[in-house]
Amino acid sequence: VQLQAYGGGLVQAGGSLRLSCVASGSIRSVAAMGWYRQAPGKQREMVAIISNLGSTNYADSVKGRFTISRDNAKNTMFLQMNSLKPDDTAVYYCNIPAWAIRGGTDYWGQGTQVTVSS
């Protein structure tokens, strides 16, 4: 499975962006997928995770502002980001953890840059 992330860009504080992650194969049987981000000089951190049943989990820093979703028919996961802050500036990666997919391999997209100006 290959993951391709899209939708990053430059936005002013308070603005919105929608990220997409397209998988090369079916995600119907993928138990969970997620978005992570890495800011310069910082460790990669979890942003949001969604299960194949639609349950979600968010980092405290994005709760109430970001919404993760998935469309299994289109093999795509989304991250709607509202009320963006300069602290949200990072490279955003989509991920399928090894435990969530048959074959047990960790998959990462190539990353998409999100820059929020103050």
C-alpha cells in the first residue's frame, strides 16, 4: 500500500485547510489510520486517528478544531483543519500502523507541508 498526502499550503491564522490521504489499495479492512505531524526541531506527534468503525481520537492540542474522517469507497482519509494556529505549522503525514493492516507493515505517506502565518 502506498499513501499519498495532499492539501497542505500556506494559510493565515484562523484559516482552514483540508488534507487528503489517498491509498493505492483498498482501506476497507484497515483497522485504523491516522495523521501525524512533525514541526522543525520537534518529534513527530499524533494528531488524530480513526478506526474502521469510525471511532476517533485526537491530540488535546487539536480537539474541537480538527476533524478526521475516511471514505473507504474512495480509499481516502481526510483531515479538516479549522481555526489554524501558527503552532500547527508542521509537515503532516498519514499513517497506517503495522497492527492495523494485514501483513504487519507500518505505512507512511510522503508528508505535506502546512504553514500557518500569524
